[in-house]
Amino acid sequence: MTISIQKISKQENKIKFLVKEINYSLANALRRTAQEILILAIDTVEFYKNDSALSDEILAHRLGLVPLKTDKSFGEKDKCSCKGKGCIKCSVALKLKAIGPCTVYAKDFKVRGAEIIYKEMPLVILAKDQQLELAAQAILGKGKEHAKFSPGLVFYNSYPIIESKGELPKELIKICPLKAIKEEKGKVKIDPLKCDLCEACVEEYRNKEKTKAKYTLKISPSETDFIFTVESWGQLSPKEILIDSVKTLDKNLNNLSKQINKI
Ligand SMILES: [Zn+2]
């Protein structure tokens, strides 16, 4: 049994692939470790002026969710030589100043050492003469501590094992909400890569079974093959998220084995 990966679809910020011959534990470990990758996000905001309709707390929360990217190698603030005070080795300073009437966008931030990924992201609307002035500090963190440090979505579902006998009827095509059932060369087929095991077609079969269907249909989840979807928020590519997840998992296990050796 060897692990294999087959690409299903790939976009700039989203990939979908099939992994064969793993198990739930490994699939879950990979999914969870994605939330242990270090990601840069605004952590503290100091408001000098805020006349906007949003309160300081709500606006600060919004700013925390602005995806930031950096090429510089930062360290974690808590583990830095500055002892958590925040220095150029562990944090990025951002400034924002605006006077209404205007919409304040993410691109209005003045920042060095980091890049605003979605520049046209609206932050707040200012009415005439309303002012906003603030200084923020971005640091590295993990998604398991706060969702703003999350690199994206990583999720999976089991590959569907489709067992059927006889010819599937055309009426199943309309029943499938994911349009995974199609007619090919006169035969009705279920595409396992589009199926999410909702069993709408199986239910239709069960209902028909009472009136003696001329076919059988069973869909069950595989325990070894999984369809993974990785959608990035822009800080890392989906591939980088996966590679970093595997590296982090490896690091965690290494640390564990070192500790076990000490026993
Ligand atoms: Zn520092």
C-alpha cells in the first residue's frame, strides 16, 4: 500500500485532490496542523481618532482579518529576544490616517516589511469630516490560537465507494443536488469526484425499491481514500499550506520522540 495523490482541480487559491491509502487519523492530523502554521496578522491597534460608525473593538477585529504577507523571516513575538515587547524581528508596524467623506480601504495602510494582499478590501466608511487615525502591530500567530492567523480552509471528505447493479435510471440525474450524475454514451453514471455522499440518489432508490426497482445502488465512504480541498486566504499558496502542514506535523512528532527518549 503506497500513498498516492491525484489532482482533481487547481486554481490560484484553491486546490482539490484525491489522496489514496491513508486513514482518518492522518487526514485529520494534516487538516488540523494547517492551523499551526505561523501567519502574520494585526494583533494590537491603538486608536488616536475614530469618528466612524464602527466602535474601536469592532474595527480592530476587522483589521485583524486583513490578510498580510511577508517575505521577511519573522520570529514569534513570545519567543523573541525582545521578550514579547515587539521589535523589528517579531512585528510589523502599520499606520492608517484618513478623513471623510471616503471609504477606507486596506491599501490606505502605510506599512513596511509586509504586503497587503487584497488592497481593495473596504475597512470602514467615513462621513464628511469624520477622522480615523490609528497605529497597529502585526505579529505571527497560529490559527489554533485565533482564526485571523489561519492560512485558509483545509477540509476533506471520504471518497465515495459506489456499488450498483443494473442500469441506473435517468431520473437520478435531476435528483443529485451536486450534478454528479450524468448520462454518458446512453448510460447513467455517478462521478465519484463530485459526489459528497449526500445519498439523495440512494434515497430515491430505496423509495423505488418498494415498488421493485430494476437496479441496486449503494454509496459508502472510503476509509482510506479522501478528497481534500485547500483554499488559501492569500498569505500562502494552497501547496505551501500543505507542505508547511506536513513539516509542522513532522516537527511535532520529532519533538515527541525526543521526549519519549528521555523517559
Ligand atoms: Zn521581538
